[in-house]
Amino acid sequence: MGSAAEGSAGAVLSSRLSSVLGSRTNANLVFDILDFLQSGKMDEVSAAIQTCSRLFEALLKKKELFVGSLPGEEALVEGSCSAVIKYRMWMRHRYRSCCNSLSKLQSHHNFQIQELALCTLMKFVQMEGTYPLAKAKWKSNYLFPREVLKCVVEGLIPVKGDGSLLISRFQEFLEFDDIRYHVMQMTEEMIARVMDMHGEEPHPAFQQNTFTLISGVSLPRQESKLNNFYVKQKKIQETWKVTQLKEHKKVFERMWLKFLKYKLPSSLYKKVLLIMHDTILAHMSQPTLMIDFLTRAYDIGGAISLLALNGLFVLIHQHNLEYPGFYQKLYSLLDPSIYHVKYRARFFHLTDLFLSSSHLPAYLVAAFTKRLARLALTAPPEALLMVVPFICNLLRRHPACKALVHRPVATPTDLPSALAADPYDMEEEDPAKSRALESCLWELQALQKHYHPDVARAAMVINRPLASQEDPISELLDLTSYEIFDRDFKKKATGPVALEFIQARGLLGQKNDICAEHFALE
């Protein structure tokens, strides 16, 4: 029954197509073809898209669509132009209606329909490059079918729904320099339009779809490569903006700044910050323009602040950005969660870089060292195996801080006494006022009694003079509890293992336990 219906729809559409292309007097039959695009049956919609593709491809080749600035449809009644010109204007309007319908079909519930609509629109983009519908003011003028590509972009980033699958299909078109350039322009325009329409906080789906699209945009490294055009040009002019890498960077920059101007969901903040260093800042003409976004993200706290460090590091070290109070803010990020967060390795890698300068004051390094050591008392073994060498490296770089090791230590087995005798103020947010240099690293001595032998062994390094060479920590940054367990599990015993086994009796092991009476283990 389905195949019969498909054959019927296909026969009707084929008949209408032949009639429209056969005579201008049958032009109104185009409405029948366009109506099938609204059908609820996928086979009919699919057949209608393919028919529209053949129809307007033929009309473009025959130059039956009006060329130039298209007047409104009311001008067809009031105008005094010839019947042929009116026909071409009227058919151009039908072509525009078809493109708008195809744009909406990119959000169809069936992905095959989405993909077919996308590919048909992109085919129209290429066809209009060969048979332009705009008039060039000069022979060297650059022409591009912006209207059709705009329909594509609007369909790719709907305000509601998930467009990620179709965007991934569109990625191959972003390899073309002209498509990428105009998509960036149109995305920037659409962000502004949607924000004005829906307020500063539109539907999260729009922001997610927009991010999915623009995060896939990657600019070439060399300007000489900007000649891979999807819309073929008779001769590429070096004066065209689309051929200049600096212009691509400007559009890229404006697009991202427009997107990041508005408040983002927490999950999207993290996604943006994860690609900030390699995907965004590397292609911007003025990376320092990102300072407002990065400082805003840095002030949010938690994992978002940790991720913002990467971008700030690039701006501080490569673009001479001055960030007052940076180390105080970095110090405030040191809380118990840093040993447990997903981005622990990235955070400690960047913190290591920030604290690598020999020009840092001793009180600052001592404050970081002491805070890390205090937090280590509640850290998991995989974090401790990394942070103990980290602390030792800080002491090697800054000899003035070695006083923390050699100063007399409170009895580490008595934690309340050690805390009471310690002048270091853990609650002080300003490292200069924390009195860290007056303290000592009794925490590392406490860790020498850690239940995990590897941690205890690592903490004993302070019992002897530190070697001048730093310990490599890169391999320890991503260490996981699973890796530690797997490593310990594979260890082979080197000698006899002393075991003591007491037979379990009862459920709670109490005297006269009723469970022991009835369920004693034999």
C-alpha cells in the first residue's frame, strides 16, 4: 500500500514537473508541487524535494528566474513590465518559498528528510553560483547566493530541538572557504536576531545548536590556502574579503564575541572553555577581546573557574595581559574539590606553570604550598601521589620556602594540637596575610603514616635533603584510583605473607548473638 502511494505521489509530481517546464501557462501547477512539501507522509515529502530540485535546477539553467533585486509580489499586478518579466518574477518568488520550506524541513523528525533538504539547498547555492540571480555592479564584483545559504543556517540552528546530527552532516561544507566565511557572518546575524526576539536568555537548545555549529569552524593557518570555493568563480580577485585571512579572523572573532556576550548554561560554559585555547583564541585577530568573558567565567567558581585558567594563561603569557589579583584568585580556588574534579590534571598543570617563575615572593609560594598540604590530609591516594612531588618541586624552585620543612613540627599524630599550634590561617583569602612562612609542613609528616604504602613512601622524601632536580609530575596528573588498584593487584609477593584469621560468628560479633546460635559458620 505504501509503495502504491509513493508511486502515485511520484507520478503526480512527475506530471506536474513536465507540465510546468513544458509551458509557462502551467506555472500555477508549481503550487501543487510545493504543497507536497507540507505532507505528513515521508515518501511524499522526499519525492517533492527531489522534484523541486529538478524543477528549479532546470529553471536556473533556462534563465527563467528573475535576475536582480526582486520586488514584492504586489508589483506583479501594478507593474508595467512585460509578461515574460512578470513570469520570471513570479517564479522567483516560488523559488524563495521553496527555499523557506526546505529550511523548515531541516528540523523534520526524520533525519533522511533533513539531510535531503540540506543537500538540495546546498545544490541551489552551487547552481546560483553558475547562474547568478544578482546583478554585478562591476565585472570583478564578488557574487554569492546569500539568501539560500541563510535558509541553510536558519535550519541548522533552530530555537527548539537538537540540530547536532544535521550539523555534523554539514561539516564537510565548512571546508570550503567561501561557505565558512558566509556561515560565520550569518550566524552572528542570527544570534543577534534571536537574542532580540527571545531576550538575553533564549531557549537553551538554540545556544547548544549554535555552539555545535561554530565550534566546528576552523580557519586555515596560511592565507595562500583561501582559494577553495564551493561557489565557482570565473576569476578569484585578491581584493575580495573572502580571500583574505585577516577578514576571516575578524568575522570569526565577531561571531564568537556575539555568542559569548550572553549568559550561558553551566554545561555550555565548560564546553566553550575546554576549546578556548586551541579552537578560539588561536584564530582570533585580537585574542585580548576575550578578557571580559574569561574573567566573568573565572569569577563563577568551581570547575568553570578552573577551566578559565587555560585561556587566561594564554592572554597573560602570550599577550602581556595584566590581571590584578590573579594569584589571590588562583589561591582561592584551592579547596577540597580540586583533588576530585574532572579537570584536576589541567588545573595542576596550569598552576605548576603559574608558580614556575623564580620572581614570585616567598610568602606567596609558601601560602600555596601550605594550602595544598593542608588539603592533602583529606585527598584520595591518586591525588596524593601527584601533589606530594608537586609540593616538593615548589620547595626546590624557591629555597626560601624550605624553612617550612626544617622548622620544628607539632606532633602529627595529635591533629587538634597540630592545628592549634599552627600559625597558618586556612580561612584567610589573602595569601600575604595567611602567615604561611611562619608555619611548617607537619601535614607531610602526618602523611608518612598514610594507609597506602606508596603515599607514605612519597611523603618520607622530606626526611632527607631534597635533590636539586625536580620530580616529573606529568605522568602523575592523570593518575586514577583504578590505575593504582590495577598496579597493586598485579604486584607479586616477594616473601611469606603473615595472615591471621578469626572465624566469624554471628552477624554483629556480639556475645550471645542470636544469629551465632542459629547461623554459626562451621
